[in-house]
Amino acid sequence: MTKLKVASKNTAGNNTFHLVSLGCAKNTVDSDSMAQLLIRDGYSATEDPSKAQVLIVNTCGFIGPAKQESLDVLQELADAKQSGQVLIAAGCLTQRYGVEVADKVKGIDGILGTRRWMDIVQVVRELRKTPHPEPLYHLPIVAKTVGTDEHEAMRVSVAGASAYIKVADGCRRPCAFCAIPLIKGTAVSRPVNLIVEEAKRLRDKGVRELILIAQDTTDYGHDLGLKDGLAVLLEELTTSVPDMDWLRIMYAYPGYVTDRLIDVMASSKQVLPYLDMPLQHAHPKTLYRMKRPSNIEWVHKTLSKMRSKIDNLAIRTTFIVGYPGETEEEYQALVDFVQEIRFDRVGTFQFSFEPGTTSEPLGDPVPAEVKQARFERLMELQQGISMQVNQSYVGKTMDVLIEGVDKNISIGRSYRDAPEIDGLVFVEGKLKVGEIVPVRVTGAMAYDLTASPMNTVIKL
């Protein structure tokens, strides 16, 4: 759960809002964009919900636990809501289950989905202008989510010297377990020139790391008629914004990591040797039931090719255990695959039944205790692998983006670490926040590293 922290101007009157962002980084981008639109309209942000006139929860509806967290946060705010406050439920959960959410949480005043989140100002104005005994619903089914709205709603989220930039929204992949296409609609890409303009503005504001995100970044530009769209975008960014230090790619789709993309990653110092490519499983039969690419040989060949061309490549992936029909043999194939490939980072989820997806007829037959046991076994295996991989960096040098200081320790991330989901590097001494500094790795833990600075410590 993220409580939004944004710089806001002082405003007269009672125009204040409190925004809670749940779920993934893509949701955080939408949350920050909504906040900026409100600030432009004269609102200021507060971290204290009791002092806000407008309460907003940008919900997550991806899996069962995320849905419940969203409902719990909404209920907590609804229970404490004061006279004159309005509560808006926004985001993925409300796009798909808006009426149900309003029925479960009494006290919600407005329902705003994912496809027109940029209408947040109009929704707030309407709610504050006219009493609504029943919730106000703003859930258009078909709406343009990117493109012409860009100049009014910048699709970025800035945290210190790093920024997420959403290059596309929606998804056209057929994954049987996933409700994202039902929530977001099909994939719609932002024009290259708008992304480049955004990158330049972020660079001018001191951003050092640009993180490219979408439901599927490797599908970027398909709807714009681009071939190898992600590689084209990266080439344009490295040419137009050569002083953006780091470009990080998230959420690549198996089978669409092309030779051109690999060559761009290998040849550019700006594009980090890091790829987040969710594979979801390793047994062809499981992947077939998931309606995912099931050519495991492609994965082996592509990862081998990437590792041979891209120095010090770090690969992150995610897997689902307990998918309907997953046998012990299929699960063992996944375990063997993780042991063989030795990923830098692995995230594991237990299958969560999603009504309305194409996997619905399969039900949820794998017992909860079996899912939990498989989850624990796979994570224990990866923890050992991660420890060994981290130990291989001891004595080596790497650049670290410093994000904070605690007493006499600076906290940062290397090229191997995406914000919030990967590890940290703890560096001796006080270093300047927002700078990228060379360090020598002195120790390794399962997920994090310790290091000492190569240069003179910069005193704050």
C-alpha cells in the first residue's frame, strides 16, 4: 500500500485530498497522475485522511488478496469518514466490480474506473457540488486511455531520482488466468514523441533512472504500426536523451524479446542489463493451459543468447504455482528449470481464481495446502540461488543510485534492483541522495548487498 507523497502548492480553503495507491507500479503511475491533475485544479495533498475533503483509494483487482486489501482500506476510510468528506473508489477493482464494491462498502460516494481516471477532477467537482444519496458511477466501457489526454495527464510517477513512465496501457495477450484485459481493455501505446518529451522533462527535473512499464512492454508500438517498437523507442530515447543515466525495462513477454531488442540492450550504456520477463511456469502443458507461450526451448535459447551478448545481465521473472491441473511432475519441471537457469530474482504467486477469465472453467482444484507447500519450496530454492548469485559480486565494483541515508549508512540500488521489488545495496558512510556512485561490494545477503564507496564520502 502506498500513501501518495507529492509536492503540492499551498491553497486557500478546504481543497485537500488524501490518496492511497494499491497494487503495482502501473497503478502508482495512475495515482500520481490523478494527484497532479487535482493539484493543478487547486488542491493540496495530505497524508492525514482526517484533514482531507476528498479521500481516494486507487484499488487493485488483480488477485484475491489484493481485492480484499482494497476493500479493507476503503472500509477503514468509510468508517472514519466525517461530514463534508467524499470517498472515491478508483482503479482496477472498481472498473470491473464497481457496483459490488459500492454494495460491500457503504459510504463510498464515487466510483471511477481505469479507463477514464483522467476525469478525476470532474468527478470530484460533481461530488462536491451536488449531494449524491447514491454513489456516482463513472465507468465508461470504451474510452481512450492514452494519446490525446497526455498533456493533461502525464503518465509518470517520480520517486526521488527515479521515475516510472507508462509507455502503453491495456493488454491483448490471451493469458487464461489474467483479468487485466477485462479491466484495462486492449493495448494502446503512447506516441514515441510524447514519451521522449516526457523523458526530457524528467531529466531536467533531476531524474537519473527512467523505468519503462506497461502490461507488456514488448508489445509497445504494435497499434502504432511499429515493428520492434520497444527497440525503436529505446533507440530514440538514447539518441534524444543521451544524459538520462539509466533506462530500465519491466514486464517483457516471452517470445517477443527480439534480436534487435537484445542488440540495443547490449550496445547502449544507458539501457540497463536488466530484464523483467514474467514466465509464469516452465512445463509446456501447464503453459498451454495458461494460454501462455509454451516453447521452453525458446526460453533457453533466448536467455543463453542474451547472456552471451549482454555483459552482467540480471534477469527477473515470476511464476505461478498451483495452477489448475498442475501435477507433481509439472511442478518438479518448474523446480528443475529454476535450478538450471539461476535467475537473479524470482517472484512466486499462488494461483488465485478469477471469475470471468478463460481459466474459470478449470476451477481451483489444487488444495490450498499443496499450493502453500509448493510456494515455500520454490522460494526456499530461489533464496539459496539468490544468495549464491549475490556472493559472486563480492569484491566487484558497481554503480549504485543512492536513495536514502540512515545514520552512517547510505541505502541505494544497483542496476540489478528495480524499486520496491528487488534488493538494496547498503553502502558505508553518508552519500548524497540522488547521485549514482561507484562502490565495491563487501558482503552479500540473500537479497541485498553491502558495499563501501570507491570515492571520498560526500557529507550531507
